[in-house]
Amino acid sequence: MLTELLFYDTLRAAMWLAVVISAPILTVALGAGLIVGLFQALTSIQELTLTFVPKLIAIVAVFWLTMGFMSESLVSFFDTTLIPLIAGA
């Protein structure tokens, strides 16, 4: 029973960490998609690269800006949660 609770608690923490890490990129992708979609609807320009390139640039920029936060969060999760569980501490 204790191992099942520990497993589900660790899984819950990992899923929440995945949500927190992916939120900035997904938010920017959504915002860029809405802006580009609105621009396309207002100007009647239906170019495929117009939807892809601005979103890609925005996602890469946000990924670059939040890369330190993402890696720090993952390392902290591994150091405080997973490695002690693997070591049996």
C-alpha cells in the first residue's frame, strides 16, 4: 500500500512538473496562433508559412528564455525526489 501511494505521489509530482514546464511555451504558441489567425482573417491572406514561421520563432524565443528555469526544475525534481527513491533512502 505504501509503495502504491509513493508511486502515485511521485507520478502526480512529475505530471505537475510537466505542466509547469510546458505552460510558457504552450501559452505563447496559443497567443501567436490567435494573433496570426486574426491577422489572416482580417487580411484574407491564406499563406501556410505565415502561420508556421511566426509561431516557430515565438516558441524558440520562449524556449531560449525559459531554458534555465526548465532545466533547474528538472534537476531539482530528480535530486529531491527520484534519486532518493532509486537509492532507497
